[in-house]
Amino acid sequence: MQLKDMYFDTLAVRAGQENYDPVTGAIATPIYQTTNYAVANVDEGAARCVDLEAGYIYTRLWNPTQKALEEKVAALEGGEAALATGSGVAAITAFFTEVLKSGDHVVSDGTVYSATQYFFSEILPKFGVEVTFVDTSNPGNVEQAIRQNTRVIYFETPANPTIKLVDIAKVVEIAKGHGIMTAVDSTFASPYLQRPLSVGVDVVIHAATKYLGGHGDVQGGVVIGKKDLIMKIREGTLKNMGGIIDPFAAWLIIRGIKTLAIRMEKHCANAMAVARYLEAHPKVDRVYYPGLPSHPQHELAKRQMSGFGGMIAFEVKGGLEAGKTLLNSVRLCRLAVSLGDADTLIQHAASMTHVLVPREERLKAGITDGLIRLSVGIEDHRDIVADLEQAFKQVCC
Ligand SMILES: *Cc1c(COP(=O)(O)O)cnc(C)c1O
């Protein structure tokens, strides 16, 4: 019986730790809090400098705790190899900096994580890379945006602000037809709910800060793909640009992943209950949750994901003022921008994250005045609903 043939929940607990500490037999992966590794002689030193797989030499190049995390995540995504980084953004930038050169072109979805958006529109153009933004949930848009020099097609699914999905298999088919690489930020789903590599995606990226870590106490990222590419990123941009993960952060994410399966089950069940409650609420205009039959891509969600996730967006009636009042009235839900924590987090883009964005521009991005995002946690869903209920009472009709 080999670990690689086992089920997801087993891999989440056990993968990456088969070679437990041979000195003590420790079952939990040790935190290798060291910068340097002694070598026996100069030949061994030379071998490790030339080939990272020959042994550890310096923690910016590789670290055993980092490696354990990488093996675990690679197993969960069904990938050959993974690379762990110091944040989700570091994973995204390490990947793109490695594979792109001046003169290349990227097709990206128009709504990607804010820092990714900045990287694409402000940083890459400085180095001669152009990015075209389209709505990739319509695969025809992807086909149209492709150019001779397109190198990567990139999107998130599910994605902000309305928990939109992209048909992964369809986009892969288009990309393969043109010999272009696809990369997916799968953070909102986690490997528990969808595995893009299994339908032909080349690279999967996660902000491990979110569901993988799962407790809102650590920052990290991962890139999963073919071993050759992962080693190239490790030895190229990661090693030389330095976006590495700290051993303690890697350890916290390993610890988080052990409970990923049971946490995701609870996130999904809770989100479904809260989404149903919101959909029936007279002060709510619309609910966006892939698990509701009213979600325009509910059928795709059923095909592509094994559960509908913990992220909900909804529009409160009464726009900006109603949104502000609702957020200022919640007590259990925490006002915060992140997602994927055990704690339920709520945010109102128009009055919080996007307060400096001109209204017209914000509306064009689909962020309406009353749009609220909920990252449903793993508390008892009845308490989450009760909190929203008492907060809605403060919102005038
Ligand atoms: C949070 C997030 C990121 C960035 O992760 P950090 O750890 O904050 O750098 C990237 N993509 C998505 C979809 C995210 O939610």
C-alpha cells in the first residue's frame, strides 16, 4: 500500500512526512530553523551548490520543512512537484517572472486578486510584457485575445467579486490548441474542491494564507506543476529574488493542511446554510453562491467542483448606507479583508477596500454599492445566521 494511491484525506494528513526525523522518530515534521547546513567536505559542498537535490546548503535555496510542505501540497493537487513561497503573491510573481521574457503577452481574467492586478498592469509592462484582461468565464473572449506571442493564460476560479467560475477544461482546450500554458489561482477552492491539473492545467497556484493554512495566522503561497518547471523556478527566480517561506510558516501550513478535508466540509455546509438564509431574506437583492441553483454557473460548479466552497457574495437592498450599517452591526462576523479562516469574515468593498476607487470604475468591475463578501467560517452556522439576523434588523428597509 503506497501513500500515493491513497485518498485525499489520508494524503492531507500523511503526505510529505514519510521520511520522519530519523534521529528521534518525530511524527510531526520538525521546524528546521536553520540558515546553514554543514557539508562533510568540499566535494559535497560543490555537489549541493550545483544540484539542490543533492542536499541542503542554505535555506534561501531549500529547507526541509519547506520541502515537507511542498510534497504534501503536490500530493493533494496530483502534481509532480510544488514550490512553497513566503506569500501567495510571491508564488504568483515567482512563476510569472520565471516563464516570461520581454515581448511576451499574457491573457488574464479582468478580475484577479488586487496585487496580481497591479503586477500585471504596473510591473510587467515595465519589462516589456503586455497583459490583456478579458472575462475568461466566456471562453470565446480568451480565444479572441490570444496573439502570436501569448505565453500564459491566467485566471482564478471561483473568483471575486461575484464568486464567478471559469470553465477550466474549456480554457485548457483553447490554450492547448495554440500551444499556450495555462495557470490557475485555485485559492478559493483549495485542492479539496477542485484539482485543475487533472483537466490539463499546467500550473496551479494557491495563497496558502487562506484555506491551506486555514487559521488566519500565517502567510504563504505554493506553485504546483511539472517537476522541471518547479525546479527552474526554485533555482531561478525564487533563489535569486528571495520570496522564500520561513520554516515556521511552512510548519504552520503543514499543520493547517492536516485538517483541510474536515474544515472544507464544514465551510461548504455552513456556506450553503447561510446562502439559503440570505436568499430568502427580504433585505437581500441577490446572493452569489455556486451551490445555489440561482447561480448562473451552478451546473458548471457541479461538474467542476466536488463542493461549492465557503465564499458567498450578496447584495444588500439600500446600497452603500445599508451595507455600512450591516457591517457596523455584526458582532460575531469579523470585518476583515481576507478569507479561508476558521473565523467568519465579512467585508463591504464599496466602503472598505474600494473606497478610493471612483464609483463608475468600481461598478464596471462588478462591485456594486451593496455588494458584501462573506468568508463563512467553521463556527456553528446557526450563530452566523443569528448574527446576520440581528445586524439586518439595524438596516432600515
Ligand atoms: C490572498 C490571495 C492572494 C495573495 O495571497 P497573499 O498570501 O496575501 O500574498 C492571491 N490570490 C488570491 C485569490 C487570494 O485570495
